[in-house]
Amino acid sequence: MAWNEDSLHRWMGRALGPRGLAADFGNDAAVLARRLERAVLCADQAIEGVHFLADAPSAAVAHKACARALSDLAASAASARAVLLTLRAPEGADERRLRALIRGVRDTARSAGAELVGGDLACAPGPLSLSVTAVGELAPGLAPLSRSRARAGQVLVATGPFGGSALGRHLRIAPRFAEGLWLARLGASAMMDVSDGLALDLSRIARASQVRLRVRSVPIHRDARRLARRTGRSPLQHALHDGEDHELVATLPAQALERAVREAPRRCPGFAVLGAVERGEGLFLPVDDAGDGASGANVRFDGRGGWLHGARG
């Protein structure tokens, strides 16, 4: 059945019932009942033909749309409190699919401790798209993290392996909330989630902090090895450039590394040391001689690889 804004509004009023609002659901803006001491805000989009295919299951699309934004909160060591959804669909879209998308965003938000509290609907030609704004809260006592706060002498770490997300993990994003909070409490200064490719995202930290990042080892996901058998590219190339892993990378004080390694089996099973933060500039990556990311030689990242919206160069 073709969709109708009024019909969807009526259905949302019956079906969603978000908790934690100071007033009822469905007003021009949502007022949270809980006071946020240090609010953390982010937004992300999921667009048909860019982030998912037209035949992707509604539940998977909704989860990805919401989890992309939630992962940015995790990279800020914040806890999720609320999300807003802006949904754009062409006139002929099936309302049952739109309901499933809205319900899926709500369910993913709730799995992270947040509520879908509002948003907007629009009918327009072109691809289906979902834009999710996430509202989080930074815990007391934690310093805000920033890509510009990596410092020479720190170590570069990650919460898990990389590469091959196109085999399905790009639709099953798992925001690393507990891991992000753990790293922040260990003293992480710079942290981000890897969405556009490990190499490209690390180069952004290096540029923002005006330091050199030297990567000596890259944990490679088994999906990268599987995909490499199809593409002819090495597993390391997939790990460095595929993107949509949504693992966290962070810089830690050197003196925190021993504790991190000791606690990792129960706090972050995928924990890996990637390399070091040095004086200088640029990102230096392992030479792809064996495809395993363990070579002792390094080459400077030239900016090629990963995902960039718009024209390159």
C-alpha cells in the first residue's frame, strides 16, 4: 500500500510509545524528562543505493541507519539517551516497509538504552533515505575526546579486526559503547569509529593532531580473507580500505598499555595494538608483502582508498 503521512503519524502515536518524555509523544519537539549534564550530539544518514541496496531487509536497513549514529556516540565514550529519525520516501513507497523501518530504528535505539522520540517525514522523488540524530551523555569525570588530541609517545589501539564488511557486517553494526567507555577511562585522548576505511580514518586523526601515526600491525577480519579470495586484492588491502567496520581506534598513554592488555580479555576481546604516535606528520602503513599486516616495513599513506563522498582530489 502506498504511504500517507497522516496514516503514519496515527500509527506512530499508537505503536511507538517512547519512554522518558516530559510530555506526550507527537509534539513539534520532544522534551526529555531526564536532565542531561553534558549532551553529546551526532547525526548520520543511510541512503538507498549508497549505504544499502533496495532489496535489503527493512530490519537490517533500520538497524544500520540507527547504529551508524549510535557508533559515533560510542566513539565519544557517551551513553545513548534519545534518537530522532528523518525519513524521506518516494510517493510509491510501501507504507508497511516504512512502518517496519521506523519500528526497527526504535528497536535499535532501545537496545542501546535510548528512545526514538521524534523526527520528520517527507515525500520526495529519489531514493529512500533515513537520517538519524542521536543524543547522548558524557559520563562525569571524563574529558571530551577529540581527533586533535593524539600526542607523540602514545600507542594506537583498536577494538577489533577490519575488512570485508561488504559480506554482510555493514548491515550488522555493533556500536562499541562499553569498549569506548573503557578506553576513555584508561586515558584515551583521541578516538573515532572506523566507517570510511581504517587508513583514511587514521589519516584524519594524524592530520587533526599534527602527528605521525605509524601502523605496524593490522588485525584482519576473517571476512577480509574470504573477500580477498574473490577480488584478487590482499586481505590487508581490504582491512585498510573497505570501511564500515565501526570498530573504534584510539590513542592511549603508553603507561596505560599494560593495564589495557591485562583487562582486554574481559573488557574488549578484540583489543589490538596497531602502532605508535610519533612526532612528525602523516600515516605510515605496513608494506603489503605478505598480506597479513605484520611486515616491519612501512610506506606513507597516499590518500587513496577508503570512502569519500563527492569528487576526489
